[in-house]
Amino acid sequence: MDFSLTEKEQKLAERAREFTRQYITPRAQELEKHDEFPKDIVQKAYEAGLMNLHIPVEAGGPGMSLLAETFVSEATGYGCAGMATSIMCNNLAFAPLVIGATIDQLKTYVKPLITGKEGKLGAFCLTERTAGSDAASVATKAVRDRDEYIINGVKCFITSAPVASLFTVFATTQPELKHKGISVFMVPKSKGVSMGHIENKVGQRNSVQSEVIFQDVRVPADCLVGKEGDGFKIAMKTLDKTRAGIAAIATGVAQRALDEAARFASVRHQFGHPIGEFQGIGFTLADMGARVAAARQLTRYAAWLADQGKDNSKDSAFAKFFASDAAMQNATDAVQIMGGYGYLNEWPAEKLLRDAKLLQIYEGTNQVQRVVASSAILKESKSLDTGFRVKYEGRDAPII
Ligand code: COS
């Protein structure tokens, strides 16, 4: 196991940290009050080469590792989870295409975006009002009509949709086959995609989510990614990768909560001492630090596994739920350590609390992550022999 980065990737990680210090942290609180998509910051991130890292070199991208991507997401997440989500939206939107599309398809549909020729952003359209955790129940339909598909349906909670120009759409081509009937399409906005309700959220207000409406949207048949029916597995493989990215944003939030709390605890005096010297506060900081360290290692391991071409399903689920739970707990602890100041919106802790909550929900609730992880654990246990035996009805038997 080697989590070291190449020289190019190290420079990228340093650039992401510097970008966060220069552009994200100073403006995060002020921008979220206006509740607008941080267009100029995403544009700068694009120019700084922090986006589209996973697009292969043959399709005009930098072809960076998922491990490198997690360094960028942790750095930007430290500054603002909402902006990190906005900057990383293409990772989710284009991952199904990197997994299932041909290089020619990537060149036709994705390259113009990542080289800045046509729009810049994509949106991943899986969730519907009645298909959230149960992703296999999507009702959006795609019907073949000679050399085209006609798409009808409504997606919701779609990150960056109002500013996107390419939509990665999961739709059923054979509803009777349930998950085996789901297919995935690349749908340019210009084909008639329209926006519905824009969500008004508690946190991560520097990212935007909306409904996306497909009403008799016609796309050429070559917009199908892979084969008809490949969609569900492509979605699952996508999420195995991108959940490491969410874990990285969460690690950044958890670290920021620790840093703000520690800084406060070392300067805030009560009873004649910095409050960090009281064990109740000091031990809380220690627990917060351990959570950050563990979240970071789980995240990097999940990304590293994917980079090695190994199954990382269980480990990316571990990373996602552990890191986002750590972010939520650390943000809660930071608010508590900062007392009344923690609850003021001019101070940094309350935003961390609001932003962290979404990390436990999006890209698969933490309950879904535990479903994925526990299924893998039970599957692995079938070929497990711990060596323990009991006498059972007169014979040696594994415990029942
Ligand atoms: N990689 C490849 N294939 C996978 C897979 C993975 N990680 N996980 C499941 N599959 C395959 C299974 O092997 C199975 O294949 P077969 O039909 O050939 O047997 C198929 O997919 C169906 O798997 P399963 O029965 O486990 O699917 P479920 O419908 O029970 O759903 C969960 C499983 C809950 C894990 C899935 O629906 C999920 O991740 N839901 C959350 C969706 C989500 O994250 N939404 C957020 C929106 S994105 S912002």
C-alpha cells in the first residue's frame, strides 16, 4: 500500500490547498448568504486545473489517480464543503462515462466541456422523487425510435443541474427487468432539457440542486453509454469511486472543525486557563483528531484500491460513512467547545455543522453505506474459518 503521489500530483495537491486559502475560505461565508452558485470560483478552479481530473489522457483529460483527486477534495472541503461539491460535480457526472463510454464518445461529448469549448459542467441524474436509496426503481423512460432515444421523466436533487450543459441520465429501457432494464445516456442540454424547482437547503448553500425535466427529449442512439441494461451496474461502479471523493470532502470538514476548535481552545481563557487545558475539552480535541486521522486513512485506502483496479465497494462505503459521521461529530464538538460563539453565524463552526449534515445524506445515505458494507462482510464471512470449533451433536462443527 503506497499513498504517495507523483510529482505532478503533489503539485496539484499543493495548488488545491493554495487555491482554498486564496479563493474559497475568505469568501465561503459571505457567498452562501446570497445563495448563488459560486460561478467565478468554479471558473477559477477550472483554470487552475482542479477539475475533470479523472478524464483519461486519450479523451483530452489529465488522467489523474483517484488518490490525487481525494487530496484536492479534502483541500477544497476544508475551505467550504458546498464549493467543493460544486467544483467536484464533474467527477460524479462524468464517472459513468469514463467507466462505460468509448473514447470516441468521450471525445464527442465530454472533451468540448473539459477544454472549455462548450459549457463546462455536467450533472449526474439518477435520483427521482420516488427513487432515492432504491436507485433501481427509476421511472424515467427511454424509448428507442429508429436511430434515436426519446427520454421522458423528472429527476430531483440534481447537483449543478441549472448550470450544467451535459446530463448523465439513468433511464429505464425495459421497466419489467427492474435494475437490469436501466440504461445510461449522455444528454446535451441543447436537446431540450429543462429545469424544475431549485432546492432551498440548510447547508452546502454554495452548491445548487434542482429538478431536471425530460419531456420528449430526443438524443441520437450513440448517446447510449455501453449497452442497454448496463446502467445500474455503471451507477454502482461510479458510486464506488465517487464516495471516496465525498469522504475526502468530509475529512476536510472534520479537520477544519478540529483546527477551529483547537485554535479557540488555546486562546479562550476561563477560570484563569486556556480552556484546552481542561481535560473535558482536551480529550474532546484528542477524539476529534483521531477521527480525522482515521477518516483520512480510510479515504485514501478506498481511492488507492480503485486506482489498483481492485474492488473498493466495501471500503469506499466505510470511508464515506465514517468520514461523514466524523465530520458531523467534529462539527458538533467544535460548536460545543466554542460555546455561544459556536452558534453565531459570523463564526465558522455553525456552517461546518450545516454543511456536514449533507455529507451523511448525499451520494447514498450512511444507512445505504452500511447496507453495502454489511452485505460485503457477510459475503466474505461465507469463506471465513476463524479456527473456532464447538462439539455439536457429537461432532466437530463450525459454530452455528
Ligand atoms: N459494482 C458492480 N455491480 C454491483 C455493485 C457494485 N458496487 N453493487 C451491486 N451491483 C450489482 C449486483 O451484483 C447485482 O447484479 P446482478 O443483477 O447481476 O445479480 C445488481 O447490481 C443489483 O444489486 P443489488 O441487488 O445489491 O441492488 P439493490 O437494488 O438491492 O440496491 C443499493 C443496492 C441499496 C446498494 C443501491 O441501490 C444503492 O447504492 N442505493 C443508493 C443510491 C445512491 O447512492 N443514491 C444517491 C444518488 S447519487 S448523488
